[in-house]
Amino acid sequence: MVDHKNLENLIKNAHFVRAVKEAETLKLSRDKIRSLQHKALCQMSACYRNAKGTKILSQKYGYSKENLREILEDCICNLKKQGKTKFLDICYDSVSGCYLSFEEWLRNFLKNWDKL
């Protein structure tokens, strides 16, 4: 029997990048792994506003720029539905030197994709 306790703890503590690796090790379904990848990408971008990290993760997971755009737009919708608008609020972006909402950050991120 496979022990899923470590994976459950990683998810519970919102360590989604590590949860993806654990899910792959456990050979979970492609859908479960994709779901965790989406959470990791959402966290890296919306929570951390880490453009380079988001691009690296998306490429590692095999997503195109367009796939990533769709994932992050879904992330915005889900955060709004869950009432977690804090992650969508304006915060300082060290790359642009401006205060940006997540939607503004996402537009700039996608526009500067090739420069990252």
C-alpha cells in the first residue's frame, strides 16, 4: 500500500511544488498531478508574484505560454469565487517598480515572456 500521508501534509501546508514531485513519485493519475501543477503555478504567480519562477515551472511542467495564460486566468476566477481576493490585490512589483494588481502583473508577465 502506498503512503499518501506526506502528500496530504504537503497539500495541507500549501507546498504545491513539492506536492507535484511527491504525486509523480507516487505515480498518481495525470489529472491529479495536473491539478497540483495548476495550484503550484497559481501560487508561484498570484501569491509570490515570481515571474521567473512561474516561467521555469510552466516550462518544466510542459505548458506553453498560452496554456499558462489559461491556467492563470482560471486561477483568477477561482480566487474570486473563493473570496481570496487578497492575492489579486495591488502589491509592489520589483521588476516594473510599480504597484500592480495580479491581473496587471499577469499582462506584464505575458508581454515580457521572451525577456525572462
